[in-house]
Amino acid sequence: MSAPTRGRANGAGGGALAWGLPLAVLVLTLVAGSALGLWERAWFVLLGVVFVCVVLLAQEVESRLPLRLRGVYQRVLALGFPVSLLLIWESLAGSAILNPRWFPPPSQIAVALWELTVTYDRFNRSSLLGRPWLVPEMLSESGWAGVQALVRESHVWATLSRVLGGFAIGAAPGVLVGMVMGLNRTVRMMLDATMSAIYVLPKIAIFPILMLVFPNPFGEGPKIAVVAISAFFLVAISTMAGVQGIDKVYLEAGRNFGANRWQMFRHVILPAALPIVFSGLRLALGTSLIVIVAVEFVRADRGVGFLIFYYWQVLVTPRMYAALVVVMALGVGLTALLQWVERRAMPWRLGGDGRG
């Protein structure tokens, strides 16, 4: 047998093995798990085996696709995996492998989310979105005061206003202090140890101190302040790292072109540090949402965190999970908004046209 013939034969054998082995293990796992009743006792192990087999098969499929189809295939994988997880969850809860009382199926969570959206809780005098469908009626009857009353009853608005307010108050000085620390060694030496010590404190642990500081301990001030403190340290430390990590070549080029201090800052230092600054802003925004949900567990009568804790207390778990879905949606939305700002602030990373 010639060398090319042997190569084709080995390639065919290797391809058959790459397909056949994971496919055989996948089928055997599914059949044996159902026939021997293993799903009830070791479903997590079987799912792990299934996941590995599916990954191997997916890699083999992608390697055989033409290049023009691989982008579409990757998007299908990115969408198909979470959908598959939801279907598996639905199946496990429906067959009582997972306790549906503590892990309600996604279909029940979707119904609970719809109910939260369209109903008004008369006991807490609140709703999820503030009943926006009543805005025209309230505007005609009570004017803007009625619309503001609808907004104030919204759990989503309560959480969003605290996150955005605290993030803005903490991020702006965080960028400024981080820039100064990155540019000035003396300031960095003075502040670095102190900031490192305060940064590691759990922000929920300093919330009682903030309640003592503000005149109204149960108002919005302490909640916004704890979010601002959380955002400040993350943004300041990231900004300092971004300034310190600027390539010396850029600085030398700016000096060789005769740039003064302001021109160096505006045209060299700031653009070079912006990617790391925005990475810190993304971390700070996500942390702000985490912190405010934790604070709303402790002291709030409005907010998505309050909803999660309230429905845990009354053991209405589908609505508790629905509130968790709302938190995830807020995280995705806020991150997308910040990414939009990032694309506008750094158009050179998009080829110079500024379009996202």
C-alpha cells in the first residue's frame, strides 16, 4: 500500500474513532441510565459524561464544517447550550429527580415572572415594573405626581436607581484617584496600603456604619453610599493599574513629538489606559448590583433583592427564582449599556468608524 493510501486510511480510521467513541459512550450512558434507574441516584455524574461526549462531538462537527459556516455554528452552540440546560432542568424537575418545591421547573418560573410583572402586591403596595400600562390613566387623573407614584412602587426602578446612582458617585472619583495614583509615585505610596486594607472589607459589613452616619438610616442614602464605596475601590485600583501598565514606547513617542503634560495625558495616557479603565468599570458595575441586592436583603421594602428574600421567607420559590431572573436580566442590560458607552469612548478599537 502506498503512503498516500495509508494516510487516507489512517485519516478515515481516526475520523471514525473521533465520531464513534463519544457517540457510543453517549448512547450507552443514556440507555444504561434509563434502564438501570441511575438517573435518580447519580444524575449529576451521568450529565457530566453526556456533556463531555457532546463537547467532543461538537468539536468534530466544527472541524468538518467549511469556514463560512463556522460562525453560524458557534452562535448556534452559544444559544443551544443554555436552552438545553433549561430543557434538562425541566425534565429533571418534572420527573421529581430534582425536588420541584426547591427547584421549580423553568415553566413554573416563567409563569411566576409573568405574574410578578402584571400583578400589584397590595400587601407591600408594590409591583415589579410600576404598572407602566397605567401611566396614561394616572397622567390624566393625577398628573406627574401620579406617574411618580407608579415609578416609586417599582422594585426594578428601586434597584436600578440605587445601582446607577451609587455607581456614578463612586466611579467618577475612582477614575480621578486612580489616574493620580498611577501618575504620581508619592500619592501611590501614601494611599496604596490604606486602599488595600479598606478594599478587602465586605461592603455589607460597613452598611451598619453608614446607617449611623446618615440622618435617615432607613432611607436611600446608606444604600447608595455602600454601592458608591464598592465601585470606587474597584475603579480606582483598575485605573491605577491601567496607567502603570502603559507601554513606555507610547510615552517616549509623545515626548519626542514635543507634547506637554496636558497633551501627554489627553492623547497618550488616557487613551492607552481606557481599556483597563473600562474593564474596572464593568467589574464595578457588576459588583454594585451584587452589593445592592445583598443590602436589599437586609434593609429595604422595595427592590429586586427584597423580592428574592421576601418570597424565600414565604416559601413561594417560583417567584423567588423569577426575581433572580430579573437580577440576571438587569446585569445583562447594564453590561450592554456600558459596552455601548465603551464603543463610543474608544472608536479606534472598532476600526476608527465608531460604529458598534
